[in-house]
Amino acid sequence: MPGSVPRTYRFADFGLIIDEVHALFDAWVEDDVFAGVIDEAGLLVMKLAVHEWIANLVQHAVFRHGAPVVLVTVATEDAGVRCRIEDNSDGFDFRSQVAQQEGAVFGPEPTERGRGLLMMIACTEDLAYTTTEAGTQRLEFVVRAPMTPDSMAPLFPADHHPS
């Protein structure tokens, strides 16, 4: 399937960003925006990954060079949806944080929190975190179809499954 023209959404109010992102995903489900590319379960996986990343930005990111701005860009490609989240935060050491989360999972006393990056790595493809030439932080990943296992098909409406 050929790729679509990327769509970019800008968010700047950290008091509303999570609700605005959830509303965007709800509209995509309602309008069947990615029909034939990913099903509703795939879209829910993408929503979970985006939510996790943005919630971490809201809770932990440092924005020393201006008010927070987050851009979410999506485009279809090769039977999937590529999602890019770019922000103007100071960034962080991604590899170190992943290692810390792995330690929490496999440590003697596993914690209840702090596994978001591991979840994102497990449920997406081609996940990469980089600092751009412009100095912004970029997380990029792909969610591919089909995502709904046959055993879960009864939980999702038939009209949301790719043909």
C-alpha cells in the first residue's frame, strides 16, 4: 500500500495535551481514518504508545528553551502507520532509561511503574529516539497490521478489521 501524505498535529497546552491526543485518536477510530491499513486494535496500540510518551513528557521533561510544543505526525506506509513525536524538550538518555526499566523488571523487587519505554519497544516496530539537527527530540515508530489476534476479534467490531 502506498504511503499517505503525513498529517501533523501541534499541541502546546500541557494542561490539555493528553485529552486532546485521546480525542484525536477517538476521531480516527470513529472516522475509520486508517481503514485497510491498521485495525482498531492497531490504532489502540498506537494510542497507548503515544499516550505513554506524552504522559512522560508532561511528568518528566524539562523545557529550558521555550514553552512546550509537541508535534505528532502520522502517515501510512507498507501496511502500517508511522508515528513521529517531536518536542522541544531538553531530552534525556534513552538507552540509560531503558536499562533502568529493564533493571526494575528483572530486579529482586519489581516496581509497579516505570515500564513505559519497554512497552513501547515491545508493541511497535522501528522505534528510534534521536535529537534532530534543529535540537528537538524525536521519537519515531511504526505500528503494522494486523494487530488483532483472532482470539480477540469478538472484542472489536468487524467493520474495523482490514480486508
